[in-house]
Amino acid sequence: MPKTEIPTLLVIGIDSVAIAKSAARAGYKIHAADFFGDSDLRRTCFSCKSIVKQKHGRNCGKMESKLKPETFSAMAKALLKEHKIDAILLSSGLEDDFEVLNELHSIAPILGNTPRTIRKVRERLGFFEELKRLDIEHPATVIVKNVYEAKDAAEKMGYPVVFKPVKGFGGTGIKTVHDSEEIKRAFNQTSNAGKKVLVQKFIDGIHASISFLATDNDIKVLTLNEQLLGLRFLYQEEPFGYCGNIVPLKCSDIIMDRCECIAKKIALHFGLKGSNGIDLVISRDGKPYVIEVNPRFQGTLECVEKVLGINLVESHINACLHDSLPTIKEQTQIYCARLILYAPKSVAVPDLTVFPEARDIPFSETVIEKGEPLCSVLTEGKSRDASLQKAKKIATLIYGKLR
């Protein structure tokens, strides 16, 4: 299908800037239903509605209290009344809200995985049962309703374990439990007003992700990525809180082959389409353990594009509509780092457009609360450490401008 038949796209979710920019570079007209409504997103889109209303001197508040998935449906409906929208591209934050996904899919087709497919990989226990059938390594996982069930599960798995919210994103609310004395506190902190908790065996190793494209009958692994979690120098207060990525993660051919095999098995078994990601932990003996599937665009998007020299939105659309996967040309080896900065205190944001490496840029003088996302930084280098050091340097300069 030529793009003239789907010229207008709605990008929807929490982390939308990179998707919108990629789609705009590919020649599509973009609308957005976003959480933050950052300045670089609004400059990219024809129209944008957001949950946060950024304004000089206005406090953006806490994401936890403002994030209501059904609000995205309302924004999408409002945009559809004003504009013709041909298809939806999903960002992060909605993959566990199946009713919202079904409603969005009825407004305009979600280009990629259908709500039914998304549900198959996001309903945790059923997903891990399928992984067991596919002989794919994963941590032992159960869902518990109370402290007693949590203690029983942890003792059967063996400490340490992690407690996770059944619904969640960005690594928030995850607690590591080392012994029985920590269970009650961790359960109460994770359960969020008495809700169920996912208990999972802790795997010690490198946190990573696989970025891949899938058609009906084939997949192409694009990159294996290093995940950056819980970095205190970025003022991330959650130990597993998402802080960005370094692309690619260099590893042995054996590990890469194992990851490619995992991605192919999962994609073809569940019928995944387009751009997808798999989060995993690579144990110290080189064994990848699958943690979850992200059946939508990932936070690695811009890094993957820079490393491979492709347009990922265009590649996603070609995979979904034409069963076509991109040819990756030989590239000069580069590494790309993305850091997500968090506010060290309540701050009025300075003009961050002076930093070419800055992304997800709030409007100047908007007030960001302590611990909330401030912006992202994207840098390139000829080695992992070179790209990361450049990003750290820019982060230090940005923090130095805060008051």
C-alpha cells in the first residue's frame, strides 16, 4: 500500500517524540495523543493533544497520579473529530490496558500488532506458559494475591526474587527481596492498594533488549541493546527504573545466535508484526532469560536508526503492509547512547533547545517535580564508552543549568 493511502498517522502513548520524528522524516502527516506534550513533539506534529498541559510556571505534577489510560482514548476521539486519521502507531504505556487498545483499534486501525496479539504476550502467566512450551528460558514466575502466597512462592523459587506490579512500565515499582523479613514491606509497596503482585526469580546478569521487525512469515533482528536501569547520577530513584539504552550491546556470536533464535520463536508463535522488542537478562554464563515482550515501538528507536541507517517507522509500515523487511547496509561501526534525565528537585526548566543532543524537551519555565522525567540526551561515539561519556557530559551541562 503506498503511503498516499495512509498519509496520516496518529502516534499515541508516553514516549512519542522519536516515533513522530521518524514518521515525519518518512513523509507522513503526524498527529499525537501524548502524555507530556513536549515542545519538540509539538513542532513535529500537525496537531497534538496531551495529558500534561505545559505552560510557563505551571507544575506538571507526578506521572503516577495523572496517567489514566482511558484519557488516551478520549484524546484520540477528539483528534478524529478534527482530522482524518488513517492508522495508529503505538508508543509505550498502553500495552497492558486491553480495553483501551480495543477502543483505539475501533477508532482507527493499530498498525502492527492487534489488541488480541498484544494481550497474548502481555498476560503474564499465559505468556510464560507458552515460553515453557517453546523451550525458551525465562525466570520462574507466579502471580500472588497476598503476603502469605508471596512468601510461599519466594521460598519455593529461592531468594533473591523480585516483586513487580502486574501492570506497569518503565521498571517502576519493582522491589528485590532477599529474605522472608523483606516480603511484607515489598508486597505492600508493590501491590498498590491490595492488587495482585508478580513474583519472579531474580536473574543476575546484563539487562538487555532485542529490537526486531516481523512479517507474517519472517523476522529480522535489528540490534541487541544494553538497557540502562536505576542510574543514580540521572536521579532515577527506582532501582529498575528505565534510564535509556546503549545500542548495540556487543556480545559473543553464541549469545547473538541465541537471541535471534528466541526472537524468531516468539515472533512466529505469537504472530507479532512490525517493530517489537524483547526485554531479557543475559546471565553470567551467557544464557538469555526472557523477561517480557514489548509489542510496539521501543525507546531504542532513534539509536537503532542511527546505528543501522534506516527509517524504523517506514520499515515498520513496510513489514506490516507489504511483508517486506529492510536490507541493512554495511555501516561504519558506531554506538549510540540515549540517557533519560530525571529532575533532582522541583525545577523550572531552562531553555534546553540550546543542546542539539536533547530530546523530549519541555517548554521553558515549565516546572518538573523531583524524580519526574526531565528530558533525554542522544549521543554517538566509536565505542560504547565514548558514546556514554558524551551523553554523561551533556547531562552534566543540563543539570548545571537547573535552578
